[in-house]
Amino acid sequence: MKNKYFGTDGIRGTVNQGNITGEKFFKFGLASGTYFKNQKRTKQIAIIAKDTRLSGYTLEPALVSGLVSGGMHVFTLGPLPTNGLAMLTKSMKANMGIMITASHNPYHDNGLKLFGPDGMKLSNQIEKKIEKLIEAKNTKQLTNPTLLGRVKRLEDGNDKYIKILKKNFPKNFHLKGTKIVLDCANGAGYKAAPKLLKDLGAKVTTLGINPNGLNINYKCGSTYPSKICSSVKKLKAHVGISFDGDADRVIMCDEKGRIIDGDQIIAMLARRWKYKKILKGGVVGTLMSNYGLEKFLKKEKIKFFRSQVGDRYVKEKMRKLNFNLGGEQSGHIILGKFATTGDGLLVALEVLFSLRKGKKASKLLNVFKPLPQILENITVKDKNIIDKKNCKKAITKANKVMGNSGRILVRKSGTESKIRIMAESYKKNLIIQCIKIIKRSIK
């Protein structure tokens, strides 16, 4: 049965509509706090971080109120990347962590991502249990007035996160002489990322580090990589790095200004980790992963499996197969050796570590020739339109037209009111033709 509140990556939607209201966030706090409070831990602690959206100021107090009403003690960390929150949930031995974010979505959306005490995103089963508590009568979950939780603000969340990241690399690792263009999307990574890269000695030109509550992801960040491409060429930098709103995605560009997506980064890391004998098992991609990646890994004799789209599903499959590398073309990459979820800054550091000793990004990061692929995102009022007869008929027709020359994937976005159509083939005209057939039925 489909979840009522949780999508592919937490809860997300337009602010002051549907599930993204102060009233609902109180319930989310109370229900999730009640669930994790019952897990027989000595302390009852929740930690909260957020990205830079203006709506965070309305949703965070409601969430805190729900948690405290249920008897949880709360530490608020302010703006911090999602994996920073996941890492601190584990290192601080908290019951749970909550990230208030809508990731790569525009400023008018918001939501939350929940993490358990192990720093992992929640399974479907746990989400269903929390949903039952959300629907239950609040009075049963409200604690005795003498047992209300307390709230404290921690100002050193980013410093703690940076310290954990640094521990993953040799003490003598530095970036002196490396020129980097860094775009933080006016989001959660705007403090930690520039500080860490400068601490390591890099010469950093920063973009997207002036959040005003409304400019997160706006013509910047990983969904707008052309910005770093033009800046890298203009400044003759060695590499460009671009995050999304909560810094769990990274898209890069080489010194020639060519975009390096998640698939290319995964291919480079897989080959390097295999050579260094630190790759465990193989690689997990998704249904969106380019066929060129699959072909390359086969040639390198590296196992490759696909999961549903969403870094949570990637991680679940990685755990099941005991693999330590996986991710998405969009830049969600999970380095299982170091992290429990996608971390743009950590992945960027791993790439920069590979680039030291004068290696060029264009040689290191353009690993395979991708199969021509087009992704179209269509905004719709009702995502169930793809289950209608007309649309199903069009998808069947498009697949017949494509035949054995490529593949087509049509799916509902798990994070936005959009239908995503992906087609890939060596014949670009065929891709365009098939996408048009499906688009007509949706529009």
C-alpha cells in the first residue's frame, strides 16, 4: 500500500499547502518522536538541521513543539548539509535526526527527511508505523507536563561535520595550488563547503553562498551547472563543483567546462576503488543510470545492479548486496565506506583526492562515452495521469517505435508534481520521436 505522507525521499510539497503546514509538522514531530522514544534508549534526543528556505523559520518551531510535547529533548543545528545531519545523529548517539529541506526543489517547497540512530534513512516499514502514529489521536502521545523535552541550539554543527569529513582522508592531504569554482546553490552547504576547501589550501571562487530565504536553487547549483562551467573556463580553474539545496548531490565540470554528471563520477570511483582494492562487491545504479555506465562497468568486470530511482533505494540495495558504492546520474552518490546517505561535499573531496598530483579533470572524469539520453520533466496537476488509458497506449506505442534500439522510462516524480520521461538510444531522432508520442498523451 502506498504511503500517505512519505514519498521517495521523505515528505515534500508546497509550503502552507497539504502536508507542509505548521499544524502537520507538529504532528510529524510528535509521531516520529513517539516512535523513536519507544526504541528503549537511555536518552531521548532528536537533532534538527535545515537548509536556507524562508519557510524553515515557520516549520522548525512546529516540529520542535511536536517533539518536545512528546518528551523528546531537541538540539537544533541551523543550516547544515543533509549528510552532516546524518553523521551527527550517529556520532551524538541521538534517537533520531530530522532534516528540514526540499532538496533541489524551488524555495516555495519544503519538507523533511528522517534518519534513525544509525544515520540511515528510514525503511518503508518504519515510515508506515510513523504514519499510523500521525493518524492516531495526539492526546495518547502527549507526555506528562513534568516530562516535557528541552530545546538547545548548537552553533558548532558545521565544525563537527567538517571534522568528521577530514578524518576520512590522510592528515597530509591538501589542495594547495588547486583552483576551484564552487556553487553552493544558496543552500545548506554554503558554510561548510567553502570553509573546508579553503582549510585544505584550495583557491576557491564561490557562487551561491548568499542565501536570502528565496534564492535557494534559483539559477544556481547542481540543477543549473552551466554556471560553474562558464566560470571555470573564464577563471581557468582546475575543476567546478556544484551542490543542490541540501548538498546531498554534486555535479562537477572539468577544466574545459564540460559537465561531469553522477554516472561519470561513479565510473571513475568504481575503477579507482577496484584498483585500490577498496571496492566491495560492485556498484548499484538506478533505472535512470546511462547504459554507457553499465557497459563500462561490464568491461571493467565490475558487477552492476539497478534499483528504483531514489538514493534511499540505492542504499537499501547496497546493504542487501553488501556493496559500498552506488548512486544516481543526478549526483546523489553514496560512498558506503564513509557515509550512510548521499553527500556532495564528501564525494567532491574523494574526487579532489584522486585529482591531486597534477591530474587533469578532463582525463580523469570523462570515463565512458554515454549513450545519447534525453530527460523531459512535465509539470502536471495529477501524477496519476500516466495510469490513464490514453497515456498507457502512448507508452506502448513509443516502446514499439523504439524497439531494440534503446529504452524508455516513464515515471512519477517522487519529489515534485512532475512526470519524468527518459529515453536513450544511439539514434537521437528516435529518442525525440518517442518522447513526443508520450508527451502528447500527457499534455
